[in-house]
Amino acid sequence: MTLEAYKFLREPARLAPGTILNVVTGYYGLQKEDITGPSARREISRARDVTMYFMRELTPLTFQEIARELGRNHHQPVILGHRKIDNLLKANDEELVEEVTTMRESLEAAVQPTYHPH
């Protein structure tokens, strides 16, 4: 992951969870119900983990709040999903880095500029 990409992921929260969900489901060609549903299919599980990762990194939501956003009863799967994606990015998993970078660009485009009066 590039330093720029890492810095973007560490900036203060600027996105709504629904925006993240829309970008991730759009990228993977899934429906919101796929992410919030019980399916353990590999492609859905990966998209769900990426959604959890972005929601934790780009919103002020706690793991418990992310679990609720995604229709989960417990926050432990959110912690594990976030950790899984974080570790793969740190290990430079090329496929995932490309996926996250592409979605990050879409998320950057979705961010409304913040007004700072002088």
C-alpha cells in the first residue's frame, strides 16, 4: 500500500457507512443484502470484510456499531474481518491492494469537501 493510500485511510472520518456499503457492493457487483446477510461464500465474505475495514477506518463507528450497521449481533466478526484485511494490506497482497485502492478512489470522489472558514 502506498503512503498516500495509507494516509487517506487514516484521515479523520468523512464518510457515511451507507456510502462505503454502496461503493463496496458496486465494486464487487453485490447487493446490500449480500453483505448484511448470512452468506459465507468467499466473494461475499471478502466484500463484507472490506466493508468492515473501511467502516472502521473511515467512520467514527465502534466495532459494535459496525456490527449493528451490517445486521450482526456480535462485534467479534467485525474485529476479525478488519484485522484480516489490515494484515493482508500490510503483507502487500497485490490483488487486495488493487481492490482497496480502486475503491478508495471511489470513496475519495464521494467525499464532500469540508468547509473551513478563515
